[in-house]
Amino acid sequence: MSIKKQFIKSKPVCKVTFSVDAKDATNASVVGDFNNWSVEEGQLSKLKNGTFKGVFELNTDAIYEFKYVVDGVYVNDSEADYFIWNEFAGAENGVLEL
């Protein structure tokens, strides 16, 4: 799993690339505050090497909680900026700080 941030100088957004290595998975999504935890809106594309990848433009000066959903299982990204306990989920979520 990896997260790549590319800040855009001309506007207050950051292009964030989310990648998940899940060769045996059928589908993967990134869900979080930035897309109302929607699996459909966070759908990642599967590449030939088995990695799922997607690029999202997110507003800067913001903090987002997020997770991946890989074949229906919620997974944290070890490369998140940090982790925070979420009472609603009853688990830790990864945090992305832009």
C-alpha cells in the first residue's frame, strides 16, 4: 500500500494517488471523509501487476480519515500520516493530512 501526494501550485488541491497491492482481490476502493465513505466513489482500478490504483483531487488544508475496502474487508494503509480511534467504526482509521 502506498500514498503519493502531489500538491498543485495553481489551486488549493492535492492529487493523491492511493495504491493497494492485492493480486488475489476482485475489487478495492478507498473510502473516507473526502467521499462520504462511498465504496462506489472510491473505486480503484486494477492494473496488470495486480495493484489497485486511483488518483483523487482533495482539498488542501484539511485532515481526512480513510480506509481501503478490499473485497469487502476494511484495511488501514501503513503509510497513513497517523492513525486515530473512531468511535463509530470501533477501530482505528488512517489519517491523511494535506
